[in-house]
Amino acid sequence: MKKWLILLALLTVAVVLGFWLIGRDDAGEPGTPGNPETPVAPEVPKVPEEVLTTAPFTGMQGDGPYDRRAVMAVINNHPAARPQTGLVEADMVFELIAEYNITRFLALYQSQFPVNIGPVRSARDYFVELADAYDAFFVAHGYSPEAKQLLDSGVFDHINGMQYDGTLFKRSLDRVAPHNSYITYENVELAMEMTGASTNYSMKAPYTFSAQGSNDKLGEQAASIEVTYGGDPLFTSTYAYDEESQLYGRSSGGIATADKETSQLIEVANVLVIETAHDTIDAKGRQEFDLTSGGQALLFLEGTVQEITWRSENGMLVPVVENAIAELTQGKTWVHIIPDSPGIGQAVQYSP
């Protein structure tokens, strides 16, 4: 009988101990974590990464999108028109002879657009043809007979101050005509709407770019550059390379090129000088250009110079080395188009 009671007592203790151990496994020791299932954290929505796109005429990356129609405006470079407004924002500036040795600018805007542009000046036929090649909306005030014939054909998207002087184009009071015509980018957009021009840019630009310091095909040192047109000091451009910014500061006629309204200096990553045939076609010294045959060129970037060639890619002017399009450094480019007589050898000087 006693044995039976002892066995019953042991069995009761075992059952109680078993329940106690089960409870301990579930709850854990006091002051220590138990072993419940790891809770699933609520899913945090992913923040989309910033989508970067590449500007077609500078190679710079940004949040874009760079799909707005390019604008090319003829900007006066007469000393009475300096300093100009809106050159800082231009992706590329083409400097060409308008008559005799007087140069004029054709500024291309695509990744940035200035508030004001000017002084706007008259067109030449080769200005119109370049704007067409770059699929740009063309802005000018006035025209040569050859340019007027092209514009009157209705083929080219454009606006001209001859028809909109005092409305879309405004005259400044601090300068005299023809050096005082300006247009805002807001009015350029209005002009696109008025003329039914497309506002989208969908062409593929032929230019290629590399980041600063990554170009391994650089030539001899050339930190100081001088480009002359007929030896006239008023239309002589000089460039000084700054190693810190890795950009070229530009001067014209011995005065730093800066924006009239902001005083911001013009700095570019690339200076491209191309040589082509020029012919004087009238008593006013107007020119005829060959912008299709290609020829000799110099490319200045990162304080160096390369002797290269240039060619036309569907009317766009591109630098060429070893039969391939030469890489520009990411950033803005100034393009000098100079006569083949006397040619690059005399028109361009540079030094380390």
C-alpha cells in the first residue's frame, strides 16, 4: 500500500514538472527573451532612384529630361553690343564671320535656357542651315538676301525681329540700334506656339563626351589660346585655362566675356577651331561658307591641344580623330569657324 502511494506521488510530481517545463519553454526565463516567431517588419516603399539623363550637347548628366526643342539665336558681337546677355546658358556657341572680319555668334540652347537673349542680330544663310541641321528653332533680327530667301520658303521654324520689333522683340534704352534688340525665352516659347513649331527635341546628337580627367589621348600643353579673324584685335578671342576649374575663361578684344545682367564670366570646357573655305560674295563683305567638305581643326580641352579634322554629320559640325568622332570633355563648347586663308596656322596661336 505504501509502495502504491509512493508511486502515485512520484507520478503526480512528474506530471506537474512536465507542465512547468512546457510553460517555461513557451515563456522563457524571467528577464530573458523567449523564442516567439520573428515579427515581419512592414514593407517600406522603395524611394525611386533619381533618374539621370544626358544633355546631348554638353554630355552633362542631370535630372532633365533634355527633351525640349533646341533654340539657336544669332547674337551680336560688335563691340557696341558687348557685353551680351544669355551666352552663359548656351551649350555651344558658334563664332562665324558675318561680313569682312566681323564675327557674330550663333548660340545653341538645349539643356539650359536664359531669361533674356541678345542683342539679337541679322541672319546669314549659313546660320539658317546650321539651325536646321541641329533641329533648332531659329531666332534672328534681320537677314541677308540669301537668308531671307531661305526663311521665306517656309521650311524653317523661326521667328524674326523684322516682323515682331517692339512686340516679341524689345529694344533696350541703353544702346542704339542695331545693337539693342532682345527677346525673352518666354517670348521664344510664344513664338513656337504662334508658328506651330514643335517644342520637342528628339534628334540624336553626334557628339561624344568623357568626364574631366578621363581622356587619355590628350596632346601637347596649351593653356593659353588666341584666335584671330583678319588680325583685327576687336575680334580676337583669347582663352586662359584654369587648372582648378578645368575650364577656359574667354576674353574678346582684351575684355573678359561676361553676362551683361549677372556679370557671370563665360567659361567653357572645349574650344574647337575648324577651318573652311570662305568666299566674299558682295560689296558689304558678306560671306559664303563651305560647311560640308570638312577640313583641318584644332581641339583644345583640359589645357591641351590636339591636331584633328572636322566633318559634317547631317549638317552638324563634329571633331574627328582617326576617322572617329573625337571625344569632348563634358561641358560647354565654343566653336570658331575660320577662313582657310590664311588658315589655322596663322589665325590660331597657343602656348603652355
